[in-house]
Amino acid sequence: MPSALRSRTPRRLFASACAALFAILALASQAAVPPGVTQGATVEGITEYTLDNGLKVLLFPDATKPTTTVNVTYRVGSRQENYGETGMAHLLEHLLFKGTPTIPSIFQELGRRGMRFNGSTFFDRTNYFETFTASDENLDWALTMEADRMVNANVARKDLDTEMTVVRNEYESGENSPQRVLWGRMQSAAYDWHNYGNLTIGARSDIENVDIGRLQAYYRMYYQPDNAVLIVAGRFEPDRTLEKIVKAFGAIPKPTRALPVLYTTEPVQDGERSVTVRRVGGAQFVAALYHTVPGAHPDAIAMEALGEVMTVEPAGRLYKALVETKKATAVESWNFVLADPGDIIFWAQVPPGDSLAAARDILIATVEGVKAKPITAGEVDRVRAKALRQFDETFNDPQKLGVAISESIATGDWRLFFLQRDQWRKLTPGDVQRVALAYLKPANRTLGQFIPDAKPDRAPAPPNVDIVAMVKDYKGDPGISAGESFEPTPANLEARTQRFTLPNGMKVALLPKKTRGETVQMQIRLHQGDEASLKGMTPRGSIAASMLALGTRKHDHQAFEDALDALRAKLSISGSETETSARGQTVRAHLPDLLRLTSEALREPAFPATEFEKLKREQLTALEEQKTDPEAIAQRALQRWNNPYPKGDVRYVPTLDEEMAEIRNAKLDDVKRFYARFVGGANAELAIVGDFDPAATKALVTELFGSWKSPSPYTRVPNPYRAPAPTVLTAETSDKANATMFAKVALRINDRSDELPALIVVDRMLGASTDSRIPDRVREKEGLSYSIQTWLSPNSFEENSQLNLYAIFAPQNRERLSKAIGEELARAMKDGFTEAELADAKRSLLQARRIARAQDPSLASGLLAQAYLGRTWDYAQKIDAGIAAVTLEQANATLRKYVDPQAFAYSYAGDFAKKAP
């Protein structure tokens, strides 16, 4: 869904060179340029073109991807809004999904085609993208649609009437977050005149009262080709695509109007500022905001590095000063890299009842104490490694790359994207120290108080940046390695998959294939215990799993994190009483070392006492915050409803207070004993997908895991069918602007049933997509919810699946929401679906399933499930074929057989006692 509540956008990209990509890049740079188009710079495989009407085009072909991403960035955001127009850029973003005279509903058409899509608005830009299976038909439609809505969007009063309430619901959702509310107040206090003082979501009064004439004029002013950049990335043929772009966009005339010149310059802050928010909430926050430089200035990267040096876990200065001393449970930094001088915010989350003043004083002393304790080379090297790894990850994903380049376009030029990576490489401790001393000072701070100062130590005026000179003749690095062109059909996946069993019983699945940037994904899952042996063990299993990556016998927590960064790798470990899971990502050269680190974490944990106490505090703080969160309250209430298991059973769902008590009372020795008794490798699965040597990997995983036994037997804890128990649960959450609803109904079916494909199609037509029955009625027609959907949870064993429903909404709209959902369920049961709905659902589902099989993490998860269930990719093919074969008669019969509208259990949480505004 479109969203404006974004604090940061990833800005790290790129990787090493490989000759295999040069041929692809050459195609892009040598593409025949049609009349009316001027070719510009080529940097690392991305080539710029400009149409006569001013539209800039960036082509980034990557034949290794089965998908194509089309991204359009408009250089307009909340910075261009006038008095009374706050939120207008974001509201317009929503209306651009409504339709044009030739496409009545873009929202529905995107869903019907199974495309992944989104839109987002921030201070300096609005962007839209769609990712789809690579084909001329899909590309033609996407380009034609984007050209159409660039100048022909309806922006009609009737659409505004319904979408305004959806956007207001999104605003209300943000008002539920204490951190988001505090952020908005701090931005407002920090800026005297510049529009960066207004969050993109806007003021409620402006959202509710926006004038349609002003909105249409805003659209006509900024949605023009000379204010836009079109990016096409992924699999496509450059020559033919450039011709398609000229055909779709070339007929749009070059505007005769001149864009407004924005000349407001924020003055240098001349003293401490403060803001206090008093509201219902489950957590305390303290934060310090400092004005910084324009995003194009080289010092912006030094400031970003400074934020990471302060907050990276566990070596960050604020982390050590606040989290490790139990003054706070979490710290983070937000660095806004914007067209004009932005800001950086340092955050600390403090448990209720703890001293906010103590945390505030330590935060300020640490952040502004760089003069006495200079930045070190080790600190810079650590955060540089993380940043460059993130650059690599983004560059290997055309969808992420397109969105990330949008941020550089908003900052001034798309090539800044590469320049900032180069600046990370050259960054020195002296650069970070200089920036810290210049900007992290009391007179430039917005916090919780104001103190006059006769001799303020003011920050320097932000420097101007000559972006044209910076990017002139810039070439960048040579391209990185390309992967192979691999069609992810079930047959191809099955032919490529290698399966074997280790001596201890662990099942392994390998899927080697050449990938862009030589990336590789790894997942492992360990099963443990049984219904009897796990009684009374909660929460020992989940805590034990969380502790595994927090220190081993060979590496303490920081050393383990440093080792991962050195490998350009990520590793996360989580679990419960019944299983422990690890997910990792790296590149071909470092897979062996990542596997060794994973084995070390799983088999040689140290369980350090200091990390155990920090983990408990973090978990308790997160649970404390749930006490006033409508979503968490409604979801937990529904999970507890019709749950027959006694306290102590692993299937029992505790109350929030019970769960907090369990964590408070948890003992490290008990956690260690749980690990020693249950965790092992005999009942386990391992999957690896991507660029690696299968023979060498097979030998290594045998060495690392083949002799690892499980200390206790494993039997899956059953989850038998329970007849539905319809109910309506209600929880009051005072002073929360947004309400939440969850609903569920048990279905007597499992994923081995021949009727499952029809049930999947029914879910898609009922509520699983933006153009499905319930979302279309509730969101599109009545504007009651920003987010509403259904989803099917099939059981692989017992005939005990579940159909779920979720929505957020304004509390005063509860009855209208319930009525609309009930009427749509009743209409489906009475009249059934239509042939058109069935055709759209089947096409969209098959496209979405194909796209999912193009994602390596999804493939690894699929291989784990197959190994556990004794399946192959033939099962995926069977489901695809089943979906394609579903008839309208079968779909309607399946709906009426399994879905009883009267059997749903509903759970609501919100401020229902409060009167509508």
C-alpha cells in the first residue's frame, strides 16, 4: 500500500566487477537512440536518456532476473506544499492509483495482473513502482499506464471523498505510535520556516478539508515529464524498451509552465529547543535532533557514519552507555539525507518507570562528548563494512535499486547514488570527528528543554553544493558479476535441486545457480521435543534461540558481529520451544565461513549473563509497549479465544502479564539446560540457494553438522481441529486514534486436499488482494480502512486450516466496517463469484507464485518445507495446475462448503468510547 510514514530509505548499494556483466552493460550503452531522444551518461550499467519533452529515463538491464521493475520518480514531496496543503503530495499519491479515463481503476488493474506495486511520498519526492514477470505485454501495459496517469489521472471529487478517509485512517495509525508522534513534534520545533518541519502525512485538518481545485492544480503543476525520472530495471531488451518509452511518453508535450522556485532557507539554529509529548503509551523515548548538511554534500556520509558509530549494536557508543548499563532498552539514529539541509536524530527507548532524565543526560553527554573521546579508525571501519555490504545487497536487486536511486534523484542527481558509495570508501575518522564537532552541539540541538545562552556556540551555515560539477564526467566502478538467465518453473527448480541426508539424519537441499553479485542464501531449521517433554518450558526455548548469536565460546557478541560484517554476511537466529531457525546471506566466496559461524553459534553458544539480562529487558520493554497497542491487544485476544490448552502446554497462549512474568522469572541456568536437553541436528533441515560450489558445500555441511545428534527425541506437537466458536471480543484502548480488527474461522481441510487450489482462489477473490471483494468494498468504495485483507493459513498435517481477516480503521467507523464485511460475505455466499473475478484471480495467483519462486529467500524456505514434509517441487506444480483448472462452479462450491460467515470469531481493539471528531 502507498505509505508516507517513512523515516529513512536505504542508501547503500553496489558490488565488485565481473567480466560476465560487461556484455549486458555494453548493450545498454550501445542501444540505438530513436529520434527525439538524447543519450546521456552511463555509470555501472545504468544509462541515462532524455526525451524532447524533458523526461529523463534510466535503463538498467539485468537478464538474470525473471522480473522487470518500472519506477517513476517525481521531484515533488511535502517540501512543495503551501499553507493549508500539508499532506497534499501524499494524498495525490493515493489518488494516482484511482484511475484515468482509459483505466478506470489502476489499483484493481495492478492487482488483477499480479504485479507487486507501491507508491511512497517523502519530503522531496514521490515515486511509484511495479514489479512483474518479464514480458512485452506486462512492460507495455506498465509504461502505458504510467504515461497515462502522469497527465490524465482523474483526480476527481468522488475519489477524493473516499480516499481522504483512507489517508486519514493512515494518519490515525501513525498517531498510535509514540515515537512517530514525538518525531513529528521535534521536526516542527526544529524548523522555523522550512517545510521539513511538516511530516509528509500532513495535518489532519488539511487532509480532511483539502480543496479539489488546489489538488488538481498541484497535480498539473508537478506531474509533468520535465519533473520526472523513469527507471526501468531487470529483464528487458534495451533498444525495444526505449522505443516503447518513446511511444508511451513521447507524445506528452513539453510543459510551457515554469516550476516554482523554492527559496526558503532555514536559518542556523541559535539555541537549544525542547518539546514534550504527554500521551498514553507503553514506552518512553528521549531523542536529540541536530541540523546537518544537504544530502549531496560529502559530509552527509560522515554524518551517517557518525549515527552508526553511536548506535550500532553492540559496539555503538550509545548502545554501550545506555543499553548495557540498563538505562535504556534500545537506541537508534535516523539520518535524513535530503535536497536541502536535513537533520539527524538520536533515539533511546526507556522502560516505563525508569529515569528518563538519566537516559537523556547520558545520551547528550555521549553524543556531544566526541571532543573528549575522538572517533577511532576501528569504529569507522566497522560501520563502513556494514554500509558497503548494504550497497552490495541493494545493487543486486533491481526493485530495491530503482527505489534507492529515487532518493538520489530527490537529493539532486541519480549519480549521487554512486558518489556516496565512493565517499564511504574514502571516509576517515577525521571526517567523522570534524562533522561531529561542527554540528553536535547544544545550540544546534532540539530536545526536551530550552536554556538561554548569551554566547551560543552556533553551527556553521550549511555549505552550497555544485552538483553539476560533482557529477560531470563521473564514470563509477566497472559492473559486477551477472548471474544466469534461469526460469524458476517447478520443473527447472526440481532439475536443479540436489537432496541428500547427513549421517545424523539432517535433510539437506542444495539449489546452485549463478546469481547477480554471486549472492547465496542459507536457512536451517532444528525441530525439538514433544508435547510431554516441553510442558512448562516456555519461554526457555525462545530465549535460548535468541541467545545463540549473542556470543559463542570463540567470539563474544561484538566479535561475532564483526566477523559477519567482514564476510559481507547477515545471520539471524530465532526460535520457540519446538524449533530453532537460522537464516543467513552472503556471497559465494564467504559461504564456507558463514556456515562455520552458523555452526559455531548453534553448537557452541556461550550464553553470556550480561547478554541474557539485556535480552530480557528488551523483550519486557517490547511487551510493555503492547499494553496500549490496539493491534497487539486484538491479536492476542483472538489467539486466546477457543484455545483449550492448559497453562504450561506449548500451545497455550498466555496473557500479556503472564508472558511478562515468565520472562522476568526466567533463569539463565534453566535456559542453558533447555538448550542442552533439546537442541540438536538430527531432526533438522538445511537449504542453500544461490551461487556456490555444490560438491565443496556438501562436504562442508557434512563436516559441520553430520555428527551433531539431537539429545532428545522429537515428535511434532499436534494441532487438531477445533470447531469454530463465533464471538465478538472488544478491548478499549483509550487515546488511540486508530483501531484494529482481527477475525478467524477454522476450516476442516489441509494442504493435501484436492480442494486446496479452489480454496486458495476463493481467498484471492474474497479478500487477499487489493481488487478482491472485501478490500474493494471497504477501502476503495467506502474509504473505511487503509489496510484490510484476508489470508489463508493451510495446515500440512491435521485438517485444521484457518481463514483470517484483518483491518485497521477509525474507531467511529466500527459499525460501518462490520456491516460492509458482513454484507460482502453474505453476497458471496448467495450469488457466488463471477467468471471475470475467477479469471483475474487465477492469473494473478499464478503470476504471484512465479514471482515468489524468483526470490532466493523464498526458494530456501520452500526447500526447508519440502524436506520436512517429504515433498519436491512437483507439489508446487500440482498446486499451480490445480489453480489453473479451478472452475467457477468448483470455486463457489468450495466457498459454501468451508466458509461459514456466521462462524467467524472477531476481535476489536480501539478507543470506541471516544466520540467521533
